[in-house]
Amino acid sequence: MKKTALAALLVATGLCLGACGQPPADNGGATTGQTATAAGAGDFLACMVSDMGGFDDKSFNQSGYQGMLDAKDQLGVSIKTAESKQASDYAPNLDAMKTQGCDLTITVGFLLAEDTKAAATANTKSNYAIIDDNSITLPNVKPIVFKTSDAAFLAGYLAAGYSQTGTVATFGGVNIPSVSIFMDGFADGVDRYNQDSGKSVKLLGWDKAAQNGIFSGDFEDQTKGKNVTKNFIEQGADIIMPVAGPVGLGAAAAAQEAGNVEIIWVDTDGYNSAPQYANLFLSTVVKEIGAAVLETIKESSAGNFSPDPYVGTLANGGVDLAPYHNFESHVPADLKAKIQDLRDQIIKGTLKVTSPSDPQ
């Protein structure tokens, strides 16, 4: 999952408890099957279209939404949002943002790439940004991407070093780059721990070489997450990293029922975002989506929009490993020290963590 100086920027989110509802702030003016929100004041209008799961998913959608709220509060811009419940909502929501006259429209997630490209191509006088995708090369589209593999590497090392059973696991919602990048880094961290310690901690759920593993098939069905996790636990896994949005809440429920099983969360610090499972979160691989959204709106509202990608790294605080919270006194001091040393090496560039899904 994951925070340090990042903690102040972390979006207070956690996974959706069942069917996702309305955005967690003053919303009104429904779009086609969705929800639009108007707030704030000012001449600049920043807009956002969510991925499936909605703005209360307590994961990447809500992180982006928090960035919008921060922009309204700190910059005085106006904001509007459209919440997607299914993939067929993407295009209508983008059309609704066009009708509203948005100066900048931010789309949340890799799955919106095709519709974002179409909207930006048709509306060249408006600017766009997309989170977790850098496939669009248009002068009015800014990618917002993260080298999550670096922070996930630290999480894999932590999981392998803390495991009591010698078996850890990870699974995803859908096999897309913004998911598999976590799993790649996690796998490499487990491998590095085995090299350093001479042990053979086993990883379930992901084969980095084959780029294949276990996926729930969506980001919404918590029952699937619970069943996948139960299967991992039956195979001996005692630390599990779900990369599946609200589906991960089912993993936490399974871990809680089993006992002696910990979760490593992703995107937002699970200790804060899903407090009902705070005692399960060993750490979180944090992705500072909210801060990136705020910075993108700040640049654009000042007349400095650029299609150059924002890339979140360990060095710039865009990604990191969260604090250990309730596990602070349980994680061995030598393991903490080693993880900090590896983090420093990655920042200095003396340790290279790679994934086919790394930002290019």
C-alpha cells in the first residue's frame, strides 16, 4: 500500500463499502447517468471524469477528487465533476464537461484513454490531463503517471522480510499497466529479499517474466477479492497486496476473518482511508494522485499548461511507502533500516527497479 512528509498530502480515502455512491462533497446537476459537481469561484474551470467505482472508492478516484477540492480551496478555481459507473459513461461524461466549458478536464485512469483522446482531438481549444496513462501524444493532453514500481519494490521487500509463513501474495483487478506496475515492483522486492537473506519466500499471484497472474476481473466486486484472498491464505500466504480498488476491501475482510494475515494497501494510506481495517495494514504503496492533480491545475490555471508528462517518483514524493502505523514496533529494526537504505539507493539511482509498465 502506502507516508512521512507525504502523509500531509494523502487523500483520506479507503475502499468502497459495497456499491459506490455519490461523490463525497457538494454535488448537483446530474449528467447522463452520472453526477456533476459545481463549486468554488474564479474564472478557471477545472473538471474531472472518474473511472468506474466513483469518487467514493477510497482509492485512486477519490484521490483525484481530493486534488480537485484542494485546487478549489487553495487556488480559488471552480470545479465540476462527472462520476462514471460503467465504461459506457466515459464518453457522455466527457461530452458533459465540454458543454460546461471546462478549461481543463482530468480523466482518472488508464481505461479512459480512448475516450479522452477522442474528446481532446475533437476539442483542441480545451486542455486535458489523464491519470495513469501516457499513450496519448496530443498538444492538449498531459499524462499524469507514476513510477509505482519503485515504492512497490520496497513493499515486496517488507512483505518478504515480515512474513512468518514464507509465502506472500498479490493480485490485481484488471491486467493493465497501472496495476501490473505495482505487481512487478512487489515481485522484484521479494526476489531481492531472497537474494539478501538466502531465504526462499514464495510469491503467489504474479509471474513478472510472463506478465501474468491472478486478477479479479474488475475493480468493484468485493466478493471476488475475498475469494481470491481466501485461496491465497489456504496456500499459506500471510501478507497480501491487492491492487484492485474497492475489490481490495474484500481482501481485507478475508484477512480479518483469518487472523494473523496482513494487508499491504495501494494508492492511498489504508490506515487512514479504510480505518475499519487499520490494524491489518502493514503499510501502503502510496501514489500521490491528489497532489499531482493540484499541481496540474495550478500550472494550467496560471496559463502554463504543458503536455509534458508529470512523473511521480520516490525522489519528488509522487510515490512512497507509507508509515508502518500499528506495526511500527513490530517490524524489526534491521528490516526497517534495510528498506530505508534501498529507498535511498533508488533515489540516488544506484538501484534500478524496472517494469514493462514504467512511465517512458
